[in-house]
Amino acid sequence: MNADKRVIVYPQYLDSKRTVAEGRRIPKHLAADEPSTHEVFDIVKALKFEAEIEAKHYPRDWIPRGRVRVLIKGDDGKPVNPDIPDRRSLLLRIAELVPKHPNRTNPKARQAAAAAGAAAAGAGPSSSAAGASGSGAGASSSKPAPSKKGKKGKK
């Protein structure tokens, strides 16, 4: 895939809870309720586009991570999907399909995916080293550290 010809889709573009200043790019009544990067990716793949998830942050909101790069036009300049010729129609189509995504229509599948994600997160290294050492900077002291100011600071 050629990175120069792909369109970037951040989930924030489609979020009905965001304002235009916060990054929403479609009308509020057509926008989806908190779409995720994976939902956007699944929908784009279902629409027969070449797509890729990238671990990048949206500049206006650094907490959620992820964007989808979509190849809308082929090497000849013609749309890959004739029903969706440009970025705006792609955004509107994705927002229309997000509520119909399997994670939203089947809550049991969503809970199973969340449980699998929590189990994978819990399998990481344990934090037992934090309480193992009793010494260290500020570990046992309940008083604040003394000020290093001279006589001039203690007026």
C-alpha cells in the first residue's frame, strides 16, 4: 500500500459526543456513539477497502490511540469501491455501519472480548517489587522533607 494515497480515519472524526472543534467531521445526527479503532477497521475491511491500523494518537486528543489508513483510490486514480468515491462519503458510511457492528449488536461477544483482554492484561509482570523494599526515598517517612532554604526563606 502506498502511504501517500491513503486516507487517514481517526475514530474521533465519527464520534457524536465530540464537537467540531474537538475533531468531529460529520454532522452530529449522522455520527456514531464512541466508535473504536477496531470497529472502524472491521467496517472498512467489510467495505472491501485495503486498510491498516496504526498506533498513532489524534493530535487534539492524546488518550485514545489508533487510526486507520484506507486506500480509497487505486493506482489508476479510480475509486476502489464505486459507491464510496471520496473521504466524506467513507466517513458517513462508516458512521452508518458502526451501530450495526457485531460488538455492539451482540453484547455477549463484547463481554467475552473484554474478558479476554483483561486476562491478557493480567498475565503481565506482577507489581510485587513495589512493596518488597522498605527503604528508599520517602518510603517510610510521613513528614515532609525539610526545606533547604537558608535564613532568608524562613521569615
